[in-house]
Amino acid sequence: MDTLRKMLIIDDDSIVRESISDFFEDSGYDVIQCVNGQEGIEAIRHEEPTVILCDLHMPGISGLEVIDVVKKEKPETPLIVVSGNGVIKDAIEAVSRGAWNYIMKPIYDLAELELSVEMVIEKAELIRNNRLYKEGLEIEVEKRTRELFELNKDLEKRVAERTAELERSIKVIKEAQAKLVQSEKMAALGGLVAGVAHEINTPVGVGITAASHMETATRDFEKLFQSEQMKKSDLQNFLDTAKEASRILLTNLSRAAQLIQGFKQVSVDQNTGGKRVIDFGEYIDKILMSLHPKIKVTKHKIAVNCPGKLNVDTFPGAISQILTNLIVNSLTHAFDEDDEGNITIDVFEKERLIDITYSDDGKGIEPSHLNHVFDPFFTTKRASGGTGLGMNIVYNLVTQKLGGQITCESKPGEGTKFHFTIEK
């Protein structure tokens, strides 16, 4: 045996004790003998026996009482009852109260007892090892649980820090994007102002010329009147000059007023962003009028096909910015300087939606660029000052502001088509 096993024999029969003791000592056991239950309990508490052999009927403390103590204080120590009373109910009670086996005296073959002892010791070792394994497993599980808890806390902390960092970054990006969008809007508005101012110069200049001519004619007529040499034909000539000057002034000032009113409405809509009912076709004409300074320096033609009196409750500022960005995008990317291009805007009414198709017959878009048309900051003209926000603004206005959808179709050399719907 690897370790010395200790056997405790509790029996008031000395012959039984001695015979069992001699046998197991020869088998390598350290044997302790007790003559009664009281001594046996003391030995159990102080000697830590490997196995206990106990008689059932002894003076004083009985074997059943010893079983109760062992079960309570040493539940993993195997106890075998060795009794000369072969009553079945005693065996049943002994086993039910905690005995591991029951052997009747007289024992004719101690080898059978040895086999029983070996079996209960092996069983006790299995129970003990199982308990130790379970305790070790519980300790390991508790340790791993604590480690996982700490790791989880650390992970949650890292996630919270990273989330906060991302939120700060997103806030900065959104603020920067908002500033860029506003900057692009103001740049577009500035270009519009400059173009309209240039456009207004023509009717205002003609009006000033007419007024100046009328002033000269009036001074000449006044001198003729004061000289008392005025003839009827002189009066008629002055009246004809006054009529023509008035007609020219009225025509050109009306043109200037029309340009200013169109620009004013479009620019106010772009800046306030309010919702109101508009005549869709008429409003497109105002947008094109505001863009006339840009368009007239090219050879391109713009055709609008829109039902008459199509009243739509929408955000006109968004409509203006969408069409302005699309037209400027075509002028910038679709055509070369000397091209004579065509731009078409088709508008259809479909139940609760307005269906709009914007197309040009320009260069088209490379397939590798098509999927990035609406991406923010994507541009093929960055060297020329492009920001790459124009089409992204269009996409956001259509999908978010107007609650619609927008798609782009294009092939190199076959032009580009934007199809979008908005709520009516």
C-alpha cells in the first residue's frame, strides 16, 4: 500500500477484536481497538481512522449511536457493522442511519471481510475525490467568474470610453459638415447674387440711357419753349421721344423687377426653408431665371415639361437647392466648354407623389464613380475647388427633408439621369 491505513475496531468481544486485528495488521493496517461505544467515539474524533468496524449491541453507547456520530462528524469515513444479531430490521436500521455495510458474526472467512473493507474504502476515496474535485471546480468557477466579471467591467469601461470618443468625433464631424454645407450654400447664394446683379445691369443700364436721353430732350424742349420759337412739330417730336423713353424705361424696369422678385423668392426659400404651397412649374421657371446668368454664357438648352397649375405643399427652398445643384453639376461635369448640351426636367403627378426626372446628354459617369455619386466629399473636381457636397446635399434633401427617394443612372457617353420622388 502507498500509505498506512488506520482501522478502528469497536467491539466488546475481545476474541472478535483480536482475530480481526491480527488479520488486518498482517495486511498492513494500523489497527486501534476500543471495547465500547464511548471509547470508540473518542478514537473517531482523535485518530482519524480510514475505516471503522463496529458491533451493534454493546453496553452503554450502542453501535447505532456510534453510527449517528460518524454520520454527523465524519460522513466520509466508511463504517461497517459487524454484529452477531442477525435480525433483518437491525441491518436495515443500521444502513438507513449511515452504515456502509452490514456483516454478520461469526465471520468464517476474514478474506470476505477484507474485500468488503477494501470496497468501502475505495468508495470513500471516490466520494472524497469527487468532493475535492467539485470544491476545486467551484473554486475555479468562482475564480473564472471573478476574472470574467473584471474583464467585463474593463470591457464596459473601454466601450463607454470608445463610445464617448466616437460621439465626440461624430459631433465634430457633423459640425464640420454643417459648416461646409452652409459654406457651400452661401457660396452658391453669393454666385447667384453676383449673377443676378450682372443680369440686372442690362435693363437698368438701358433704363438709365433712356432716362438720360429723355433728360436731354426735355432740356432742349424747355429752351425751345422759352425762346418762343416752338412749332407744333417740335411738340410732337418731344411727345414721341417721351413715349419711347417711357416705354423703354417701363419695359426694362419691369424686367429688373422680375429678376429681383424671382431672386428674392428663391433666396428667401433657400435661407428660411419653410413649407408652403407653390405652383411647381412656375417655381421651376423662377429657379431657372435665377440661374440665367450661369446658363446664358453656355450653349446649353434647358427644357421643362411640367403640368400646368400643379400646386404642391412642399419646401420650395429644398426644391430650389436640389435643382440648382443638379444644373450646376451638369454645367460643371457633364459638358466641355464648347458643347451644346441639353438638360431636361420632366415632372409627373402620381397620386400623392410628384415624380421628377432630371437628365442631361453629357459625358455620363464612370461605373467606378456611380456608386459614390451621393457620398459626402466625393468629387472628381477637387483641384478646381469642388467640395463633393453638392450631390450629398441633394440626396439628404430628397430623402430626409422631402421624404422621397432618389436614384442615379448613367453610362459613359450617354448622359446622366436622376430620378426622384417627393411627397405632394
